[in-house]
Amino acid sequence: MFQLAAAPNYYLDRAPLAQALAQVRFPIIAILESLAGIAPLQEALRDRFPYMEQKDTHEVGILIGPAGPSEPMTSSQKTWELTDDYGYRLVVQPNRATLSVGDAYTGIGDFADVFALVLDALQAYGVPRCDRLGVRYLTIADDDPGAPGQWRTWFKPELRGLVDIVESTNLRTAQTQLQLRSPATDDYAEFPAAVQAIIRHGFAPKGSDLPGVPPIKLAGDAFFLDLDLFSNGPQAFDAAPIEQQFRRLHAEIDRFFYWALSDEGRDYFGLELRS
């Protein structure tokens, strides 16, 4: 997907990750809308997710403009939200399950282990097919009100673009989106369909809404980097190969993020290489 070297094993002391998500979509299972329908899945995951609520889940688009954020455009539906004491959240809908974590994220190891538990539970529940697998990482680097524009030094020029030719105090919004599709090669032979990516990055003012589970409202001006990789294609719901595909998508995201940081950014976020 990306013509970049694989990322080394590294750790960020002050990671700007705002949210990591993994999602599987499947054919509609109507009974998942009911308490009786969700009960077997809750029981299978109760040791990891001891709490459950029925909630309205809102999907929010990025809404920023010259005058700042406008009223968010949202859609909502009844869902089941399973949580733990550590910051993980699993949102189950009749046609999808989405695992998310924010500040509690400690690395791909723990995140992948929890996602594997979810996949195993869905397979045991009897989900017959996976129609889409997606992995998304949202980075938010807060701007310093006392030194506007410092974030420009933390990321490669390729991500800053035209922002470099305007004064920091004049910048209100900037957004770039790149959509990619893998060629028909053996590079992604383990996937049922082409791997695709949507990369969004830019600068958004305080109060802007960024999509997530749950959605994120910016507490201040910030640079954001939104990396979303996915494969749309039916495959039998077999937890082991789906987990391997998940790890492959994460590796692509990881190599992009590692490349995106400038030397100043690696120092600022406290990057340490590990053996």
C-alpha cells in the first residue's frame, strides 16, 4: 500500500493517539437488536467487558469551515455498548461490531488480544460471514495557544502542504483527503478483496467534531491525522485469518505514522526505539 519501510519496534512517551478502532461488518442479524439476542454474546465476553448498556450511537462527519465548526450532521440508532474498567468499548449493532480505545491504549499487543476475543465470541455466536474489516487510528496533536503553529514542526512537510505558506495566526482550517486502492497483486492475497485506505489530515479549530466511537469534539485547535484502512469483501467468519488481516492493516498504518513524524516530532512525542 505505502512505499515505505516497515516501522521498527518503538514506543511514544507522549503518544498523540486519540482513538484506535477495529470493526467487522456482517449480514444483518435482526435478533441482535433485542436483549435476548445480545445476551449470549454478552455472556461470552462478560469477563472482559463486565458492563453493558443500551445506547444511541451517533455517527458524526468532520464539519469545519471558514467560520469554524458548524452544527454536526449525525445519524443514530439503538446499539449495545459493552465496556470495562480500563477504557475499552465494544459497540454491537445488528450488522457490525466496533472495538475502540482512547487514552487507555498501550500498544498493538493488548489491542489485538482484545479484538481476538471479540472475533472468537462473534464466531461462536454464529456470525456466518464477514463483509468488511476495517482498522482506523486517529491522531490529534493539540496546538499550543502560547506558540501557535508549533505542530508544523512535528510532522513531515508532505503532510503540512500549503499550510507552510500562511501565518500560523491566520490559519483557521485545512483538510486534505487521499483515497487509495491496492492493485490486483499477490501483496494482499490473504484478503478477500482489495485493500483500500482513506487518509485525512489537516488543521481544525476548537469545537470541531471528528468521527469516532464515540465522536470526538476538539477541546482546542489541533492538527489531526486520520488513517483508515479496510477491505470490503465477503469471507467466512473465521476468527484466526481475520485477526491476521487486522494485524496486516495495522502494520500498514504503523509504517505510515512512523514515517509521518519529523525528527522534531519524534523528540517531542518521546519516541524510543526498542529491540
